[in-house]
Amino acid sequence: MRHSLFEQLYSRSKASGFVILLALLFVFNNQLYAGGRPVGRKRVYLIPSVAYFLNNKFWDANGNKQTYADNGKFSSLILSLNSEYGFSRRVSLVGRLPYLIDNFNQGGISRTVAGLGDASVGVRYYFANINYNIYFSIQGSVTMPLYKNTINKSLGYEKLGPEIAFLSSGDFGIGSQKFYYEFEGGVKRYIGEPGPMQYKYSGSISYIIDRKNQVSIGETGLFSSSTDKTFNPTDLIVNQDFSFQQVTAGYSYSIQRNKSIFVSASKFISGKNTGIGSTLSLGYVYKY
């Protein structure tokens, strides 16, 4: 029996759409603002952002490119609020709240699924620094589903996911040119069988043009491993075994010392069991 794209992507929202959400939120947490530095005692970072993703192809389990039938397309609009509150110079509370609007279109028939996604809350500890210029921290957090999956609506795994991550950031110079780097590597394990277990990384380098302008390039990767290897492009059940890598280019502008905006464009460059597409994003950073 032939399945409509919505039926394909109902399950796929746990696969490609959810994978995309993971990627975008990971990028937002780490690029174009000083997310790897202490926020300061009783200070707060607030980072609202919006991203739009579009694709009409996917990578199968062997990493081969495939196209959906009848001009099938998937798009996702993601609204996200990231925050960090400093309990002290070394310890802070971090959080994330996403809202998803996914659209599935095939042969002129469209269906939209929307709702809160997987929130996250955790604690970050800045355990070391080099001359108060380069910082190292460790973070423990838990992903929590804010939705209930149904036969017609799926926004994630609907599982708790504890995670631990290592972060580093800092300034460096080459001659008279100034640069800024950020790196994060983490491991997450969703509770219950068959998992999955996920390993992720993100790194970026920014070139500081002047006090108000900077540009950046970065790469993000996520590898998800599960005993459930199920993958069928016409009937994706629960995709938990996948991987992707994407590259991102961005620009940020400092409005004031505590306010800035950023824009970025991302492209998925390789993967398996996930969508092939591009993302445009816009965000605002406010510290008080």
C-alpha cells in the first residue's frame, strides 16, 4: 500500500524532523554569542531565536541520496528560547524551550503539526580558565518532553534524556587579527529501550571584524546509536539509528554591550536516515 507523505513524516518527525531540531538547537546553544563564558553572578542570558528548515530529499541507511515521490517536501519552523542564569561566577542554570511548526506536503496535499518540543534544563560548572580568557566547563542536563505523541502528531521520542557535556571557549589572535572559538562535545542516553545513545559535537571559529561585527564558520555533528535499526522511507516507525554533519556560516552584530543579533545559514553535508536540507536562522541575545 502506498503511504502519503504525511503518513511517512508522522513517523519521520521522530527521525528527520527531530534530527533537524536537535541540530538546530545545538547550533543555537553554541554559535554567535559567548555561550561558553560565565554569565556572571545574578546575571541572565536570554536568547530567543527562529529557524526555518526546508528539504525534499533524504539520506537512507547507507548514506545514499533519495527523493520523495510526488514532489514531496518537508519544512519546519522552530521558535526557541535559550537561557542561562548565573548562581555564581562558576555555576549557572541553563535551559531551553522550543516550539515546532512542521509542514508536510505531497502532491498538493498539506498537513501541519505544531506544539512544544523537548525542553531542557541543567547546571553548568566553569571549572577552569586560562588568564580569564579561555574557559572550560562541564554541564549536566535533562531533556524533558512537553508533548504527548498520538497517531496524528509526533514531536520527538517522548522520553527523558540525561546528558553530560564538555565545553570550552576563548579568544585568540593571529598577528593583529582577533578570533574567538567555541567547542562542545556531549553524550546523551534516552531512558528506556532501545535508547538511543547519542554523541554530539559542535565547533565554531569567529573572526572579530571590529567591536560590533563578527563572522563565523562552524560544524555540527550528531551520531545516534540504537539496537532498533528500522528504516523505511515510506513508513518510518521510530528512527533512532542515524547520523548527520552540517556546516554553518553566520554573522552577528552588537547593538549594545549587552544586546546583539545574529543570522546564520546551515547546510546538511552528510548523514544517514535523515533529511538533506538547508536552514536559515535569526536570533537575539540579551544579557542583564
